[in-house]
Amino acid sequence: MDVASVLGCFRTRSVLTHPIDEDAARFYTRFGFTASPLRQQQLLLLLKDARKILR
């Protein structure tokens, strides 16, 4: 079972991260994470997009 499937079992729609610095933020954005509309220092990745990346 892959990560996206496991998270989908919990009705999760996105993965949320709090990068510790700009280098970490750049790392996450390379994988499709974008700034949260609520807080700029949070990055999120929708699971539908994560599934596309993992295939």
C-alpha cells in the first residue's frame, strides 16, 4: 500500500508541512508543494497531485 492510499483511508485531502527554513521550503516546492492560502510559512500538496507525482 502506498502513502497516498494510506492517507486516503483517513479522508485526508492534502499533506501539510512547516519547513524550518528557506532551503527546506525550496526542497518541498521541487515536489509540487505550494504555499497555504492561510499561512505562507505552511506548504501543502493535494493528494490528487501527490498521486500524479508518485506514478
